[in-house]
Amino acid sequence: MTRRGLKAAVTGIALAMAVGLWLPGAAASTIGTIAVGHPVTLAPGGVTEMAFYRANCNMSSSIFAPTQGKDGWVIDLGSSLSHTLSLTSKSAGDAHSLSFMFYNSSCMLMFGVNQYGFPTTRTSYSGSTPAGSRWVVVNGFRGADIELTYTVS
């Protein structure tokens, strides 16, 4: 490998790590922020989840993109058949709570943890995702400036 090729490879690896991508076999943590809790009570999703669904799960859609982080955060798990998700959260002031909605590659809701929108004290998720999951929508119910740290492997 030439010196120029080595420099390009090192730069590429550093860039991939900086934007939250990971190398095969390694997991990377990513941080997202939910601005405010879900504006609707006793409903399965808020502004972020509804826009994600209306955009047919297209995260780069002009329908969805402006809503990422408003009252929820969408995590793209990737296309492999099984995933392990580890997510923790913290909020500077108020107590906060979350729900987790799992969608498959056809943009169909598969399963939700506390999916009916009832008040919850859940602030983390750790374990395998339902088989066939492609996206996880994390809905905030209470609190503001909820910081999520998550790893997908």
C-alpha cells in the first residue's frame, strides 16, 4: 500500500467513526435527543412516529426528516435479520419515560414495548429486537431534552 493509500484509509476510518458508522464486528454508540415529550396522551405515537409512518419509513423524506427528535427518535437497525439494541436515556430536569415501537422492512408495526401510550417509567431497552425488525421508534412521553445513547449490533 502506498503512503497516499494508507493516509486515505486512515482518514476514511476516522470519518466513519466520527459520523457514527461502525466497522464490521464492532458496535458504535450513537446519541440522539428528543426535544419534548409526546404531545398526545393515550395514543400509539407522536409527531415523529406519525411522520415516519406517513413517509413510508423513508428517513430522508422531507415529510419525516424535520420531525426527527421532536417527540421521538427513529433508529435504523440495518438490514440484517437479527439485532441487539442497548439504549439508555437521561434528562436534565424532569422525570422522563419512553416507549419503543418496532417496524419491519415493509414499514409495518410489528411490536411495541408499552405500545398503547399509557404512562410508563421505562427509560431504557436492552436485548434482542423482535425478529425481522428494521427500525425502532423511541417515543418520549414525559420530560424534555431527553438524551438517548444507543448501540446496535
